[in-house]
Amino acid sequence: MSTSIPDTQAQVAPPSLAAKTPWRTLLGRIDWPLALFLVAWFIAVVVPLLGVVVYSFFETKSFFTVYTPSLNTWASIFDSGRFEVILRTLRIAFTVTAVELVLAFAFSLWLAKGRASRTVKAMTLALMTVPFFLDLSSRTIIWRAILGENGPLIPLLTGIGLVEPGSAGILYSEWAVHFGMIIALFPTMMLPVYIAISLVDDTLIDASNDLGASPWQTLTRVVIPLSLPGVIAGILFTLGSAMAAWVEPSMLGGGFVNLLSNSIESAYSALRYPVLAALTTLIVMILGVLVLAFVLIGRRFGDLSSSFRVLRS
Amino acid sequence: MKEKSVSQLQLQRSRRDFLRSAALGAGALALPLALDLPASRLWAAGPATVRGYGVTTSQLKDWSVMTQSIGVQMEFTGTGNDVGVFLRDVVASGLGDQTDIFVFEAGTQDILGPRGIYLPIDTQHPALTLWERTPDEWKHSRVVQDAEGNQWGVPVIGNADSFGYFPEKLGLDPNSEEELSWSLVFDDPRTRGRVSFDRTWGYSLPMAALYLQSKTGKPFSNCADLQPEETRQVVDFLIERKRAGQFRTLHSSFEEQIQLLSNREVDVINCWEPAVREVNLKLGKDATRYAYTQEGYYKWGHGAYLPVQAGDRDNLDAIYKVLNYYLGGEYRALQARDRGYAGPNMDLAVAYARENGWSAEDIATLEETERKIARKFSKPLVSTTTPSNADSMEEQWQRFLNA
């Protein structure tokens, strides 16, 4: 209540007083750190982005940029199938992120709140960091030998009867790319989710049980809402990495699964900077729409900011 | 301001004094400096130094061999092999200020030559003694000249590329040297689903064009620099073949070429010749072969180009000595033996190997390379890595990848 008093006073202040010191009132009301941050953000993010948008209206001829505005580069994005590349990349990135979320949440829940001993927890977390010591291409290339037609997977699947004898294997397909990305990005999703779940106070879970909630109700009404910051961080990290995937589509997709990074690299080889600018513009626009949708959907399910209170503890 | 200039003068003077005293201390340098001789004379005592920048594999494994032969020392900075990167390095980073020789994959001369960033090669330079005897297909090729025929470089290494294959899987005699058709890559029912095709548009599009023009009997204006409408035709053909399941996979690195062959994942692959050599070391002699073709080859090459700034340097004679060394037998023989690369004047390499007591086997390999190059170069060749239609070729290639 005490905080609302100055507001009320400001509202009832005589207009003549406000008119005498309009700037002082205005300056006093500005949240300076926030304003500085917004200005810096505008200069560091929005201005370069506007530059990128402008650049997308130029084109490249014989390795040199022609600074005559035209729609040619934009037309080429659609004619060459690069627009489909964006959609394909988004589709694969979202699928991988969704699968990771389900796997990582279940795994983290077991690790953080299950009956695993401290030693098991410590060992599991240590094992999760092992992949970071090895280069991604070295890790991925091993799957080529396993998933290929002369690898051990095909005889195994044929033995179970899942695959026809003489099959060419799942290498060089979208399946293989999904598979490689899910393996590679698991720690990226799991680590933030695990930290968020382990921060959920056990007494809250006990209280929920004592009040007669079923395990499902405790999960959906206590654990999931309180672990949302970690889930959101995990989604953002995983989605970002999946959108930028480069090694898996090249090595496991056999060049047939053309994703954004490959397409960008190809444009760069002919120094087609305007194409890169147009692709960037499109992606930022699509992501902007998605984030907006995310926020709107999130609002329907309650106050997202309240979830972040868990971080204060 | 005045005070500042005085203090700057003092700083310069004291620096000069310091340098002079350091030189005096060095003893050997003291006399020429005191007599005020030109700086270049200082180098007369030791070998001249030439600074190179470019493709790592163009280097000798040990440059001291060259220093012993021609009295020039090489300081080489190696880089990857990407024309886009070369252009960026030379134009944006002003590398010509510090570099005497660029060794790049062909193509940059088309863009940097006419813009005055490269120094034209003086083919009459006294140090370039091997120029006259170097065959035209090397010294006047598009690797070292621009479209107008201006000489911007000296050939360093090169080859004519085709495809590797397993003779036994195609029912071919492994010892036969008959010319095969590129249809084995694109069209042959025997190889459907058993082909790997290189993912690099600059490499694969010209090869496809070479085959398509012989198939349809309608030649393209230039297979390596296709007009937009021609590129569309070639890509339509490739999309049709891709949909028919001709290609098992697309590869994008030398390591992948080796892996695909040595795992027997594919029967045919358009690849670099050293890949076949590597695979045969693993699978046995002649397990895979590199094709002689009916329609022609993709000719690639690395050239040595000079930045325009080098024209005013004191070591220009030494630079030309190195250019001449690239054409000579020692460099050729060592590059062929250590890296498996061919280049101009292979006969000089054979002579060098004989004079220096190389084994009969090594000499035979060099002779074989010489014979092979001569045979391949008698066929149609396509070559250039900076086509003027690069933008439309790259764009249409995306259509193939996305189809």
C-alpha cells in the first residue's frame, strides 16, 4: 500500500505544477539502467539488423556486390529452394528440441528427484560432460560406420525383422540427421533442466503429497511450473544449436538433407552476401513470429514471470 | 603542437641512435651502415627471403632444399583452399603489403588481375629461365591467365580430375586403360544408387555439363562458366538423375572420398586422384582405379601470383627465382613423391630423380605420372573456379540440393 501513495499524489498534483517541471518529472520517472540497456540493445542488435535488411536488396555478380536495389536476391531465395531450406531446418530443429525435451525432462526428474544416490548423480553428471571433450565431427563420423549399409545396425535390425534383408541402411537420410542431432544435443537440453528441477524445494513436493495430490498432479502443478526457467533455457539452447547444425546434416545426411548452415556456406563460397542477408532477415522474422506466439500461448497458461521466482531461492 | 613535434623528433633520433649502436654492437653490420650503403646490400651476405602465402599443400616439406639449390629462403604462411577466402584475404586484409608470392587455386586472377591487385608476370625476366620450355597447356592455361589471355601467374601444380571406381564391381578389367564414359557417374543402370557425387558446385557442375553436352550433342558455350539458362538445363538433368536414385550420397571432403571408397559404400565417385591412391594402400593394389574418360576432365591447378606491391621490392629477382623453381625438376619431383601432385615439366622431375639417385620404383612412378598427364591433357578440359556466372551456378546448385 505504501508504494501506491506517491502515485496517487502525482495524479492529484495541480496541472500547473506539472507543467512547470515537465522534464524533471519525466526524467525522474525513467528507469535509467533499463533505458541504457535498451539504447545499447538498439545500437548493438537493431541497427546491424536494419543494415542486413537493406543489404538483402542488393545482389552479387561475379563475386562483387552490385549496390543497385532490386528484388532479385529475394526472388532467388524462393526460386533456388532456399525458403524450403529454412522451413526444413525449422521443422528438424523443432522436432529434435521436442524429443530432447521429453527425454531430458524424464531423465533429469529421475536424476534430481529420484532415488539415485549422490555417487550415481555425480557420476552421471560427469558422464554428461564427456562429449564436450571430443570434437563433434569425430563423434559424428563414428555413426557413419555404424549406420551405414556395411555397419552392424542393418544385420541387427534384419535379425529382429524390422528391416528387409539387403536394405541400404538409414545413413544419408533425415532419420540419420535427427538421430545424430538428438545424441549430440542431449546434454545441452538436459543440464539446464536438471539444474532447474534440482532447485525445486523438496518440502514443496512433500507438501503437495501431504495435501493429497496424486504424483501426476504434483508433477504438473508443482515441479513443471517451478522448473520452467530451466526448460525455457534448455529449449533456447537446443533450438539455437539445432538451427545452426552443420556437422550432422553434412556427415549423416549425405548432402541430401540441405540445412541452413550448409546453404549459407554455399552462398558464401560465391561471396553472395546479399543472399546471406536475405536468409538472416527471413529467419529473424520467422523467429520473431514464433517468439510472439510462444508468449501469447504462455499467457493463456498463466503468469510466466512467477516461474522465475524459483531462481531467487 | 610544436613541443610535441620536437619530442617526436627526439624520439626518432634516439631510436636511430639506438639502432646504430645495436648495429655497431653486431659488428658485421657496422661497416655498411657507417658507410651509408643501401639497405639491400646488407642482405648480400645471407640468402634473400621471399614471403609466400597460400595453399598449404603447395609447400615443400622442407624448404631448406630450395635454399640450397637457388639461395633463396622461403617464409610460407599456409591457408585453406577456398577462393572466397583468398579474395577476402587479398582485398580486405591487404595481404600484398606483407607477401611476395600468393599460391592459390586458379580463379583469383580473373578478378584481382584486371583490378590491378596482381602484378603481371614478366615472362622475359632473366631469372625465369624455364619459361620457354614449359608447355603451353600449363603456362597459357586459364589457371594462370585471365579470359583476355593476360599472364597473371606461373603454374605450380595441377591435375585433370575424373572419377574413381571399383573395376570388379562394374565388370571391368582392372588392368585395362580403356576410356570410360562419365555415364558411369550419371546415367548407367549398373551404377544406380551406387554413386557418390561431390557437393561442391564449382567442381561438379562443369563435370555434369561436360557429360550432358556429349550426350545431347549440343555443346555448351563454356562448361566451366555456364550461362544461367545452360546451368538450369544441367541442373534439371541432375535433378532428374537424383530423383531416379542415381546418387547414393553427396560428399564434401577428401576424407569422405576415402571413407566412401574404403568402406565400399559406393562403386563410383567423382573424386581427387590421391583418394584412389590412399584407398588402394588400404584395399590392395588396383582395388580402385582412376578413370580415363571419353568426354574429358575437370582440370584444376594452383598458380603462383604476385601482388602489385612486389614490383617495387628489392627482392623481386629472388621472387622470380622462386617462380622459376616452381617450374623446375626438384620442386616437381619432391611434390610428386611427397604429395602425389603433378605439374608442368614432369620430364625435368624424372631427370632430377635420375641425377639424384632415386630408386627405380620412384622414377617409374614419376614417369607414369608424366605419361598419364600427357594422355589426359589431350582430351577436352574444363577449368576455372571463379566463373563469371558463379551467382547463378551457386543458386541453381541449391535447387539440385533441395530437389
